[in-house]
Amino acid sequence: MKIAQVAPLYEAVPPMLYGGTERVVAHLTDALVDLGHEVTLFSSAEARTRARLVPVRDQAIRLDPSPLKSDLAAHMSMLAQVQQRADQFDIIHFHTDMPHFPFFEDRAERTLTTLHGRLDLKDLAGVYERWPQYPLVSISNNQRQPLPWANWAATVQHGMDADLYRFSPRPSGYLAFLGRIAHEKRPDRAIEIATRLGMPLKIAAKVDPADTAYFETKIRPLLDNPLVEFVGEIGDAAKSDFLGQADAFLFPIDWPEPFGLVMIEAMACGTPVVAYRCGAAPEVIEDGVTGYLVDDLDGAVDAVRKAVQLDRSAVRAQFDRRFSSTAMANRYLDIYRSLLAHAPYAVSDLPSLPTMANGVPLSAAAVA
């Protein structure tokens, strides 16, 4: 099958540091290649991929030091390149929300759009009412609640490359918080849980410009707590040690989290998760197996005491069964085949695309 994966341009694929959507795209793309499919990735130039790469920006937007940037212009340029090559693909899989809707109406039935964010924003409903022909994928059933009538093709939970994370059978006596310093992520709750338990807490998180005031006024004063260590932002290379050495991972969110990728990253290391019962958490965590779901601070404190007794090998086994990148890719392949079965034509019988451009492998150069 000839498949295009269209990634957002905010982070590298996979991200060099924090980042969710682009990390999922990276793992999905490589898994599809490993399963024998011909995959083209549209993303920024520093992508690391086993697919053919069409680099549409010199680097990802967030870590680009240029003081003035237009994310809209960057994504519009990318969509133009996808449109120019659209006839080369059986399926074009978008991970960029809805900007492509006006431009691919003539082939909507041969596209798939995975929605990675929250859907309770005021203006979203009008877009999905205006373009109902695009098949959509949710990353949890809970994510669909604001738009239950939309053209949902399936729910596909995220998956990760199982080889990227090392299983750690013996933790080192601390709790972990990984993600972003933001009110809805509730790092303050994590600090309070650790304080009540008298356990060390390590926080590995980025601080976005939009969250700087929250960090400075609400969180920084709490970092004086001798139990709390603020590690800062980390990338994939550091996650196995950071998550795997933790006795438990804290996910004390206070918003309708569409999925919560970091929960399965912790599970891949064998680390049980204590999560507040919000958003998709009940669909990800198996209570009493991979962690515990809680509703308040007292419940969280009790859950940590129980979570540290869970079988870490069983936690990892559930990750392998439910959340590997291969499992995710196979679920998407089922959807692709279903869409193509009803599409007017496919292009798999067209001549293969070249594998070299000016003597350079296409994983490092644009498709000619």
C-alpha cells in the first residue's frame, strides 16, 4: 500500500524533547514500513524515519531560533506539496487537524484524519459540519464526546516502539511526573501527593511561554520542597531511566485529556500509573493491573501505596499487548483497507516512486 503520513511541523518527527503527536507519527510511520508498506512522510527536515521523507521546512517550528515565524504559512506550504503528490498515494493520513479540508475535497474518501487534541473548542463544530465527508479517527472514545455526530471511522489508541523503552524490574524509590508545566496537568497535585507520602518526586517537564506565569507564581515556590527535584525537559534517550526507576508515575490531570501518551511510556518501562479519572485515563489504565484511577488527593495517596506493590512485568506485558507501535499500525491498516474498499480507485498498481534523489536516499532528501 502507498501511504502518506502528514505530520505537524511544531516538533521534529520524533521530537527532540517534549512532544506527543509527532512522536506518534514517527512510531506509526516506522511500523508501517516494517510491515512492508511504501510510506512517505511529510515533515520538517530533521525527521528520523525509515520512510521516504519529503522535508517541507528546514527545522521544526518550536526549536527554530528565528524570532519571527508563521506556523500557518509553514503548514500551508506543506499541504501544497502533499496536494502536488496526492495521486501517488492510496491513502493520505493527516495528523494536522483540519487545515487540509478545503484542499482535498476531491479525494476525501482516500484520506484519514486523526484528531490528536481536545474537541470542546467553540469553533470546531462548524468545521466538521461543513466538511462531513472526511473520515476521522479519535484517539479515545472520551475524546469524541463534544462531537459525537462527526464522521468517526474508528478509535485507535496510540502506540509506541516497544524497543525504545527498557523494562526496569527494580525501581529506585521515587515518584515521577513527566510532561508540561500547566494548570491542567496539575504538577501541584503531584507535589502534594509526594509530600503526604514523604516520597521524593522528580519532575521532568517543559515550560511553554504561555505557562510561564503559572510556573513562576504557582509551581516555582513549591520546588523549595526538599522532596522535589525539578529535572527540566527531557527527550526519549532519558525516558527509560527517568520513568523506569520510578516506583510509580503520577498523572494528576484536571482536564479532558484526549489520550495521555506519557502513561503508556511509563507502562513500557514497567512503572505503574496513578491517574486522576479524567478524559481518556479510564480507557488506558487497567485498575489494579497497570495502575489505579483516583478521584481525589486521598485516593491518590492510597493508590500510590498500592501501586508500588503491582507486578511490573505485568504492567509491561499490557503495554506490549495493547500499546505497541505494531498494534497501532495494524489497527490503522484495517481502516485504510476499509476506506479503499469503498473508494473509486487506488494507486497501488502505479510504478514505484524512486528510492534515490540526486544520489541521496530519500530518507534524507525530498521526493523528486
